[in-house]
Amino acid sequence: VETERPLKVRGLQAWYGESHVLHGVDLDVARGEVVTLLGRNGAGKTTILKSIMGVMAKRKGSVLVNGYETIGLPSRLIARIGIGYVPEERGIYASLTVDENLMLPPRLKAGGLSREQVLDLFPNIRERLTSQGTKLSGGEQQMLAIGRILRTGADLLLLDEPTEGLAPVIIEQIGRIITRLKQQGFTIVLVEQNFHFAATVADRHYVIEQGKVIDMISNTHVEANIPKLQAYLGV
Ligand code: ATP
């Protein structure tokens, strides 16, 4: 059933002022799937997430979220249909405690996790509740940012480079959290530069180049496609 699909994107275009950066992106993500957007710097990966979330001033095409067309809706309404976005800079408020950061967003949709459920998922955060948001390590900030959107009731999570700047052991923890969320039925789209991490958590990979999807690779075929991916990513 169409309304069962958390994300269906067709012909998505977006602009920064006069600068046309997305040129017709198509994506299909099934419930419980984890997909990555891979590509070089400046390919348009972050802009795809921002366009899905509705925070780009100018976008065109079709973005169906949980069956609802979101093109033309303001971003505050888009958030109410079950989508949550963690930007690359994570958006933790420096002047608030960890607990205040966690409790800040309202529950926008039925099914949002309770504070206790979030803290069960992220035991490290429970120990730091009274700290200032910015006193957390990069990994803890990432976990807090994910926990915060889980409270809103989002079941489609858009994560921009969740492993950026994190130590390998913390990256492993983030990977386990993503896998656990997937098992609980959450749908996740993540932008990743770390290809090895992407291959451990994702079902499929969309390759983005110059504002378009140029390839889609299933994770089961990823080994055979490593030379191709390295060429795409210029590594
Ligand atoms: P990165 O990993 O470097 O963030 P990306 O694939 O996420 O790369 P985007 O950030 O989506 O790429 O950028 C796509 C294009 O849009 C690039 O050419 C970039 O220079 C341009 N761009 C990004 N943000 C802005 C902005 N605020 N104003 C104008 N142009 C922008």
C-alpha cells in the first residue's frame, strides 16, 4: 500500500537563491530500511535531506512522507507527519542542560518515545542529564540529537553524517543504535562519508553526483562494487 511507504521522492529539484543544486532526485525507502546517500563533497546529499525536511526556501517535485505530499507544506507541519532530521552540526543548545535539550521538542505524533525509553536506548545520556549540552562528547551529542527526535514521534529519521569526527569505538556504538532502531521498525536515511560504516548498517546505497542519483547499490552486492564506489567517491 502506497501510504505504508515512509518515503517516496520524485523529480526533486532545489535551489539556493539562483543556484540550482538538485536536478531531479528519485528515492524510494521502505519501512524499516536503512539507506545511505553517498557522494563527494558538494554532490548535494545534505541538500536532499534539507529538501525532504522542507527547510529549503525553493524546492520542486514530489516528496511523499508516510503517504502525504509535503511539497508546499511548511517544515513545522512536515515534522508532524513523522519525520525527524539531525543536521550535521547536531543542534544541541549550549545554554541548556542535556535533560532540557532532550525535553525541548514537543511530542508531535503518537508513538513518540518517552524520556525513559530514550534513556534506556542511550544509557550514556542518562549519566549526563544535568551537564550542559556542549559538555558532551561528539558521540554523546549525536546520541542526544537522535534521542530528541525519537521523542517527537518521528519514524523516518534523516541523519546527516552521524559518525563525523567520532572515534571508531563511538562509531561502533552509533552503528549498534541504528541497527536497533531498524529492528524496531524505524526507517533511516543517512548521509555518510564513512563508506565502511555505511556498509555495516545500510540495506542500500544511493550514489549522488551533481544533484542527481547516478547509481543505487544493494548492500548485498557491495563487496563486488567497491572499485566502482571508490571511483564515484574519488577515494
Ligand atoms: P558535503 O558533504 O560537503 O556537505 P553534500 O553532498 O552534502 O556535500 P551539499 O551541502 O548538499 O553537498 O551542497 C550541494 C551544492 O550546494 C554544493 O555545490 C554547495 O556548494 C551548494 N550549497 C550548499 N549550501 C549552500 C548554501 N547555503 N548556499 C549556497 N550554496 C550552497
